[in-house]
Amino acid sequence: MEILKRLAGDEFAPETTYLNTSSTGLLPRRAVEAITRLAGQNAAGTRLGAGGFEQPNAARASFARLTGVGVDRVALGSSVTVHVALIAHSLPAGAEVLAPEGEFASVVQPFAVRGDLKMRYVPLESLAEAVRPGTALVAFSSVQSSDGRIADLAAVREAAAAHGARTLLDASQSAGWLPLDAGAYDYTVTAGFKFLTCPRGISFLTVTEEAQEHLAPLHSGWFAAEDLSDNYGPVRELAASARRYDEPGSFLSSYGAEQSLALLEEVGIDAVHAHNRALADRLRAGLADLGHRSVADDSAVVAVPGLGGVQPELLRAGVYSSARGGNLRLAVHLYNSSADVDRALDVLSAM
């Protein structure tokens, strides 16, 4: 844990009690410097083009290593919604999509807006048993945005495999602190700007080799070409890898992401997981002493029902959190310490 403490101290300098990573993660110093350097070059006209491909490809490779897949299975984009829309378009009319009740809108809206798919919603706890013959896709988050509940990932995968359903996992609230085997799902989508501590404007899609056969690269441009010098007219050959699903991305975001993900690799997801769980357990215990019970007991996202209304008062005291679905939501990450947790508890106890 010493490397985590050292790097967190060197790389992050929050001026508040920041417990709001479920909304937006803090940028490490090295990411800010990379973005600033590129922005300065673009302003001064001291480079050819707005950025290079080395940095986004390094971010792609880091994400692949962090999530246990080959780099050829990772596509870069700008948002989870765009990735999900690509998958939604691949389904035939009448296909059944199964999702948890209260799932985050980005995971379900691209399916719902089509109007010709069968949407079925069940409680998260019943998701695995609700998979049935005819279910085409199970779309769900590993960690629920509103309350931090962790899905029974193994049970859902097993049920989907038994009924021939594909799986789409949104890892936006878990990647960066909860170990992830992205290759165990047909598709994963992940926003970079939360626990991955990347700038907003970069996201990650993983596609298994088999699932790639059923996914059309609808928004492919020259970024998706096998040969990146193939700039004019229809692309002669799309990339054989999942890079065919790349969106033309933000160089500023990807330059920052390269640095953020490298930092997470240096620390290690297992170390971050242990750190976050210890802090979250301390927070849950303190909340229990104050008479408040959190929804999940095993998550880095700690949500307390009925306390969402105190979020503005916490903010005035310099404690950053969020209110979601009536819950007060606090999320700990690698840049937090026990002092942050105790400060939040002190403010809550005085209310």
C-alpha cells in the first residue's frame, strides 16, 4: 500500500473532502500536464496536427491490461451512450433486452428509443434467474450508479450462457477499483472519467472476437481503417481488430487518459480495491454509529437512503458527494484517506 500512498500524494492535490468519484474522478497531475502541453502546442502552432496516435493507442493498451483482454479487443470512443447505441443497432427487431430496474439511462435508452425491441426490467437481485429462452441480450452495470450495489456477475454470465443470450456490462462505476475480466462478456462499456481518473471525452468498448462478427462499425471513419493513411473515399479495409469501432476521438482526452491509466497500472487494481474497500467499510461503520444504514456492504460506492437532501449542506462544509434517487452517495477512491471519511462523518454527525 506504500506505493499507493506515495503516488496519490504526488499526483493528486484535492482542496476539498472529495467523495464524489461516482460522478467525476479527480485528474492526476501527470494527466493535467499532458493535456496542458498538447493544448499549448495546438495554441502555438508548434506541432503538425492536433495530436498523434501514440497516446490514444497507449491508453487503449493500458485499458486492455487493466481489464484482462487483448489490445485488439478494445475500441475507443467518447461516451458510453455511443457504444451502447452501436450494440442496440445490431439487434434484430423484436429481440428481448433484459436489464435491471433503475439501471442508468445510458445503458438502456439506446435500446428503448428504437421502439421495436422487447424491453424487460427486473430487480437487480433477480437478474440472473430472469434470463430465459429468447432473451437476446442482458444489459447491466457491474455496480449500480444510484446505490452502489454490485451485481452477481458470475450468476448473470452463467444464466446468459445457458440461454444463448449475449451480455453487455457497463463497468463505469467499477473499472479502476473492482477487478474486471472484460473478456468474460460479449461487450463491456466504460466511461473513463470516473474511477479510471481520465478526462471526460474518452470511453472504452470491448468486443469479443465472436461478438465482433455481429456488430457493424456504423460510425467508422478513417480512424477505423487498417491503414491510417487511407484518408480519402471509402475506407478500403477496416481494421481487423475492435479498432474498427473507434470513434474519431479527442486527442486532449486521450493524452490525459494515457497518463491516468499508466498511474493505475503502477498502483495496481488489487491495491486500489483493498484501499477503497477499507475506506468504504470505515465509512459504513461510522454511518451505522450515526443510525444510518447504507444500501451495499461490499462496494466503494456508499449510498444512504433518504439522506439525499443533505448533499447541499455537506457541499457548504466542503464535503463533495452526490444525491441520486433519494440516496446520499459517497464514493471513495485511491486519492482519499481515513481523514476524508472522518471529516464527512463529523459533518453528518453535526446535522
